[in-house]
Amino acid sequence: MLIIDCPYCGKRDEAEFHYGGEAHIVRPENPSELSDEAWAEYLFMRSNTKGRFLERWVHSEGCRRWFNMARNTANNEVEAVYLMGETPPKEVSK
């Protein structure tokens, strides 16, 4: 179980949040002009890395606001939480 530090509400149990997928995915400017293959690439293909991963989360049982999180998928450790539109923090070296 994760304890997530909502940037608006403070530390809360993971059960209050919903995962929103990979962060920083840029929507195509003209989606109607994309081929089916390019549109499928945008919709479905994600990096799905083992280790540091940048994610979107929403505090669905609290303030209902979106934010980003840097989380290590290998050990489920939350490295950083940051606001939408902010640059991701540098990777934490241990």
C-alpha cells in the first residue's frame, strides 16, 4: 500500500487516488490527419519501464485534482510528487 503525498491535501492512503497512466504524453496537434497506425501508437504504446516512471494521478476521493508522480516500479517507491505542467524532478541517486 502506498502513502501518496497529494500536493494539495497532504499525505493520504493510495485508496483515495486513481492512476491516470504515463505522464507527459503529448496529444497530436491534428489527430484527424494521423494514419490508423500513428493514432494507435499515440493511444496504446507506452514506455512501461522497470524503474523510474513518470505517472499521472488524480485524488479522486479528495480534492479531485490531477498531479504527476515519479515512482520506481521495481520497488514501488515514490520518488517525487509534482504539479501538472511542472518539469519532472531530476532522478534521485542513491
